[in-house]
Amino acid sequence: MVDDPLYYIVIFSILVVFVVLMIGLGSFTKGGDFNRKYANKLMRYRIIAQAVAIGLILLFVILRKTGA
């Protein structure tokens, strides 16, 4: 499983979600101009990144279940 490139892509997508979430939370707690300007955009990016990550996780599970 560790040699599977899809595994690393899934891990990378999860890390992207985490980074976008942390940037969003940091800007939300700090407030200010950055938060007012980018809060909605960061939320959209997080939702898109989560959807991609979930899709990749499901693909990984389906491919491993079928033995591909």
C-alpha cells in the first residue's frame, strides 16, 4: 500500500485541506482586512479541497476493495 501513488495523492489532498483550514481559522481568529477580504474565498477553497479529498479517498477504497 505504501508503494501506491494514489495513497500519496490522498495524503497530499488531506494535507491541503488541513492547510487551507488552518489559514482560514487563523485569519478568522485574527480578524482584520485579510479576514474580510478572503474569508469566503478560503471557505470555498476548503469545501472544494474536501470534496476532492473525499472523492480520492473513495476511489482509493474502491480500487483496493476490487484488488486493482
